[in-house]
Amino acid sequence: MTAHSAALTSRARNLVRTGGPKDDSSWLEHVLGWTLVVVVAMFVTQVGWFF
């Protein structure tokens, strides 16, 4: 790999971004995830879909 193609590959990786959350919001993801789990569990229990 030449220096030019390595630079293009590095630039392409920087341009292709998903727009997802930053690394510092992982606690927020955990809180929202567990909140969703609790809400779904409450819904399933109220509807009577538990086994």
C-alpha cells in the first residue's frame, strides 16, 4: 500500500460516519435500555402474555 492510498483510506474512514451517539453517552444508553425493558415487562404483565 502506498502512502497515497493509505491516506485516502484513512480519509474515507473519517468521512463515513453513522451519526450515532458519542462515547460519553453510554450511561444514557444503559438507562434508556433498562427503562425500555421495564416498560415492556410491565406491559406484558398487564396484558397477560406471561408464561
